[in-house]
Amino acid sequence: MKNVFVLGASLLVATCALSLAANAATVLTAKNGMTIYVFDKDVGGKPSCYGGCAAKWPPYAAKASEKMGEGWATVKRTDGSLQWTYDGKPVYFYASDKKKGDKTGDGIGGVWHIISE
């Protein structure tokens, strides 16, 4: 019986440690501190969120003169504007996120995701 208790306690501690490690992952944010998201329906590094979609999920707009660190690049949208990409994926904001640290768009529709580093 004692072995079962020790095993159970060990599993509980391991589960808590894994949970804390997952929560400690850094969420990638824009320069303004807002959470950014990727969209599973974007294919080949091209944005596919336009119109009503872009109203809810505004693209992270870029300027040709701006530079970011490793993993960052830009892609041209259909209107000619530039959008930031990270690791080849266009990135977006979620309009319902109101303050730094909000990540309320994560998992919506099973196709919107935060980027954790």
C-alpha cells in the first residue's frame, strides 16, 4: 500500500512540474506587447484571412523599412500591403484582445493559435 501511495505522489509531482513548464513558455508578442497568432488555413506562407476575417483577426502590418530578428520576414497581401510572418507563417492580432497578455483567441475554431517560444 505504501508503494502505491509513493507512486501516486510521484505521478502528481511530475504532472504538476510538466504543467508549470508548459505555462512558463513565452508567448510571442508584437512590438506593442500584444499577443500574435497564426492561422492554420494559411498555406505556403501566404495570408488567407481577408474581409470579415481580417476585421476579427487584423494582420500584423509591416513596413518595407522595418527589420525584426531571426525568424521574421514579410509577405505581400492581396492589397499590396505587407504583413509580418514568423517562421514562414503570417501573423495576426485578435481584435478581442484588449491589453498586453491577453490571449483569448488561442484555439478559436481549432485553427487560430498563439506562438510559444
